[in-house]
Amino acid sequence: MSDSAPTRLGESLKGFADSGLATLQTRLELFSVELKEEKLRAGSFLFDTVLAALFIGFGFVFLMAFLTVLFWDSHRLLALGLATTGLFIAGVWAGTRAAARLRAGSRLFSASLAEIAHDREALRRKE
């Protein structure tokens, strides 16, 4: 009997350590996924910001060309005016998207933190 008690205690400790490590591994994998999602969100924000700046920059160039051609006497004004308007609209659209993503903020590690809180609550209920 005396040999059986330490064996059961050792197995119990191994099982407890295994459960703890499995939970830790799951949480670390979740942190990793959330970090990748945040990286993609930041890259998307940067892309939209650069795109907005590019369209607005081209819009200003076309506006200058529009003003230069304003005194010419043909339908070139319509073409340049439409191009300028289109680029400005695209720039405002991309800038609005970038601003919305920035205002939305980051959800980095929110799922992991929620799971850890859930785990802690489950442990409290067992006590």
C-alpha cells in the first residue's frame, strides 16, 4: 500500500502538470493567432493610408492641370474635371476607411484574455 500512494500521487501530479501545460500551449497558440491578425490589421491600415495619400496627391496634380487648361477652348476641361473628381473621391474613400480602422482600435489578445478569465472563473467554481 505504501508504494501505491506515492505512485498515485506522482501520476496525479503528472496529470495536473500535463493539463496545465496543455492549457498554456492552447493560450500561447491563441496569442500567436491574435498577433498575426493584428499584424494584418496594421498592414491594411498602412495600405489604405498610403493609397489615400496617393489618390489625393494625384488629385492635386490633376487639379493643377485642370486650372492650367481652364482657359483652353475645347472639351479637355470635362476630361480633366472628371479625372480630378474621381481621384479626389477615391482618396477621400480610402482615407475614410483608414480613419474608421484606426477608430475601431485593436482587439489584440481580447479572445485570449477572455479565455483566461473564463478559465479562472471555472477554477473558482470548482473550489
